[in-house]
Amino acid sequence: MNTKMDERPPTAGGQDADGMNLFRLMTIQRSWRTSPSPRARWSLRALGVLLLSLLCPFWAPTGAQTLVDRMVASINGRDLITYSDLVWQLALQPNTPIEKPSIEDLQSALRLIIDQRLIAQEAEQLPAITPTDAEIDAALADLIKRFPSEADFRQRLEKVGLTSERLRQIMRQRVEIEKYLDFRFRSFTIVTPEEVASYYRDVYAPRFRRLHPGLVVPTLDEARGEIERELTEDKVAAQMNDFLDQARARADIIILSPEFEPVGGK
């Protein structure tokens, strides 16, 4: 099932002010193949996975929404995704409705969480990337800044029953994912001077003139750092999408709720 990728909000250089950081990576709408893995399907084997759900607590928010949790999907027979996981994902995305979320938003959240879990399972093989408390605190502070206020952020969490303890677990996993991506992709990504010069001539300068008519276009040397970061993140995104395609093909993804079947099956 194909989904449209979010467009970047344009800046002088055409990239997010903070670059492609963790939270942009976690909310991007990645493209899924029309036929994912033949093993990603609604199956009688789901009955075995449902037994594991007995170990997972149900939840009921204290706010306006009253929901009974249920299993939505499993990954490789050991990683369960619940309905609450989907709602929590939406709550952590600025400007995303959380009151009676649409099936489209929920399916989008499921796709994102599946990708996150697949990366996290790979990241488990590198214990050296375990995040520190300071890194988790910094990531949480950065996330809160993306909302109108901390009070607004906390109110969203309360509405969906997301506790501070569970929020911290989510942030820990997100930081682990970001550190894994840094190690797996960014640290080995090279941008050549020729690529920078070509991008400046064909993309950066024309875009700057279009967005800022009348202003002097920065020189190549002035824009070099920004262009290198943008090209690096573009390469990382391409490599990551290839990696995720391969990870999905290897994974045993079982959709446990029929309304989400198009996400993982035919």
C-alpha cells in the first residue's frame, strides 16, 4: 500500500531548521510496496500470538476517551503492537487529531510503529548504543518544544492515558533508534565536493531566489555546510528506506485486527 511522503517545510536552504532529526524520522510517511512480504498477513498463527497478549495490560484513559486496548499486530512473534501504541504515536505527533482518530491516521501510525520496531530489533544487537538519561531528557525536551506549550503536550498525554513512565520508555527506544541510524548510515555516508557544487547550482541557488526574491544568494562556501547536511540526510533516507524494505521482507508481520489488514497483507 503506497502512502505519500510528507514534504519538508521550506527554509532558506529547503530543510528543517533542526535537520532530519529523530522526530522527523519517526513521523515521516514512508512508502510501502504494493505487495509487502507474503509472510505479512492475517493468519491462523495469530491465535498463538494472541496468547501472548494476556501478558500485556489493557488500559482506559481517564480523559474524554474511554478505550479498551486490543492487539493490532505482531512482529517476528515477539513484539506486539496494541491499539494504545497507535493512539500514543498520534498523541506525540504535533497537529494530529487524537479525538476519535480516523482509520487513515491509525493505519499511518501502524506503519510508522512497524518501521520503528523493525529498526529497534536490529538496534538490540548493538548494546553500545544504549542511551543515557541525559540523552533521553534532551530528546523529550526537543519533542515538547514542537507543541504549543508543555501544558498542551501534557494534556494530550493525559487524554490518551500515556503515563510519564511509558513516555520515557518510548523516548528511550526512539533515542536508541536514532543512535543506531547514526552508526549504521550517517557515519558511513560521504558527500563529495562535486555533489555539493552540483546541488548548489541546480537546486539551492534557484530555490533560494524563488523563496527570497530580492535577497543576495549565499555563496557556495557560505551554503556548503547546510548543503552537506541536506545531501547527507537525503542519502541516509534512501539507504534507510532500502534497509526497511529488506527488513519488512524478512519479518514475520501478522496483522491481528482485520481493519488494519491492508497495512500488512494483500
